[in-house]
Amino acid sequence: MLRTRIARNLAYRQTLNVVEKTDGTNVQSSVTLTEDDKGRITARDYYPSDPTIAGRRDSFYTYDLQDRVLCEATASGACPTSGGTLKNNHNSSPPFKAAGDWKSLLRPIPGSTGFTHTIGLYTTLTGVPTHALRTVDQNSGSPTYGTTTELCTRSTFGSRATDFIANGFYSRHYDDVLRVTRLGGYSVHGCL
């Protein structure tokens, strides 16, 4: 039989998660979390990891001065912009928009040699950007996958108005303080 053992620090945050035999002799899987003085996760050490479990690699994190993750890599040190040690990297300068939204992300694209994901956000009718994701462009490497667009429409306030689903759609209706008051729609299976 197996058990899960979780170790916590004085702030009650997890520092170790182990799946082992109930007698504690054979560790099946574990992840050790390392924090810095501010309590940010700086490393995740997986056991077993690659090559025993393909693709399961340790993670090392780099933060900006506002404690936002800038980079996740399989080795500590400088943030890679390509290669096998790259997991995620906010590579724009500056990496975030004024409200903290992502600009772009370097991340391996499965089935492609590319890394770049450019993030597009919705804007209101007056041109004010919202925090809602609109597009993700994957136009680097070979092959390129182009742009993925969210299949919905937005109200003038940036709230979701209509979602398009297979064989139909559904819509949201809001009151004056932008609370959802009614959901409606149509699909080949009837009303939602």
C-alpha cells in the first residue's frame, strides 16, 4: 500500500510531497520545493525525473522586483531563450504590461521548433485594453501554427457576451453592475 506524506514549513507551505510505501521504505515519487527568504518557490526537484520519466524535469524560477515569475528553466542561472533547458520565459522588455498582463512567452511548442507565444488581449470599443485573453500567436519555428483566437464576443465593458460552441452558441446577459442575470443559447441538442 502507498501513502502520501507532506512536509510543511513554519508558514504552513508545502516543502516536500512524497508518495511512498506505508512502511516508508520505497519512495515512488516526490517533489521537493525550495523557497527564498520572501517565500517564493525557487526550485522544484522531482524524483524520479527525466530520463526515468520522460519530460519530467526539475524547475528553477527567476522573479522580477514585483515577485512575478520571469523564467522557469531546468537549470538554475540565466533565463534561457531557446534549447532544452527552457520551460517558460517572459522575454519582452518590459515583460509585462502596466497592469501585469503578459506580453509574450517563450515556451517549447510541441511538434514545432518554435518557442514564441505572443499574447493578444481584448480591447473595449473605445480602445482600452482589458485583461481578457483574445489571441495566442505561435508564428515561430517550423512548422508554424499561426494564431489561436478565442471563440467568443465581448460586450462594450469587456465581459463575455457570446460563446460559440460546436453546432451552436450561448449568450450571457448582464445587469447594471455587470452581474450575469441570464444565460441563453441554442445548440442542435436544444437550449442551454
